[in-house]
Amino acid sequence: MILPDVNVLVYAHREEFPRHALFRAWLEDLIGGEDPYALAAVILAGFVRIVTNPRVFDRASTMDDALAFTTVLREQPNCVWIGPDSLHWNLFETLCRQPGIKGGLVTDAYIAALAIEHRCVLATEDGDFQRFQPRLSTVSPLVRVGK
């Protein structure tokens, strides 16, 4: 099951990114397909935080637009909502104890732990997640569309 990362959702939502159309097409194929895909609150909250931030974008997304985007993702019949289970914190601690994990990488460890515990493949363009391999499986959406 594929779990799209924050960056993939941002690229699919924001038209100013050079490969926006490719990310948007990939996401539309994912949510419009028959195979289940995963979403997690931490990822959607991160998406909303970034796209509505006027320090990140000259014309940040409105809160209504950002939340509407997440609603479309959440309301698909093949969407599977995932969250931490009883083993999550132990796995998260293990990942956090890897050398160099601090600051922004802590959120990456949290997302990686979610993906690992739910046996998801994390669709991401963030190379920092490679540090959690081989336990974490990742894929670039652009590789999946032949780019």
C-alpha cells in the first residue's frame, strides 16, 4: 500500500513546481485506482502547514483550498486511514536513536515508523528517508510514471 509523503502532496497541489503536472497525474492515478492507498494525520497536517504558510509561498494556499484538497484525498473509497498502534512508539524510538536523527528528521522518523508498522511504501522525493532503509520501503512517484 502506498503512503504519499508531505512533499508529494505539496508538489501535486502547488502549480508553481516545475513537475507539478507529473505529481498531480501520479496522485490522481493513485486515488482514482482500485488499489488501496494510505493517509495519515501527521502527513495531512504537514501538508496544510506548508501550503498555507506565506513565508514558504508568495501566494500561499487558502485554508479552504488546502483542506478541500485533503478532503478529496480522504473521501476516496480506496483510502485507508492509518495511525500509530501499540508498537509505534517503540519503533519510533528505535528510529530516533539512529545517528544524526534530530530536529526535522524526528518527524521523518515518525512518518517512517507509521509506514513500517502498516507495511506501506512511502512515496517521497525526500532523500532523508533513505536513512531508514532497509526497514522502510520508498519509491519516487516520478519513477512510477516513467520519469
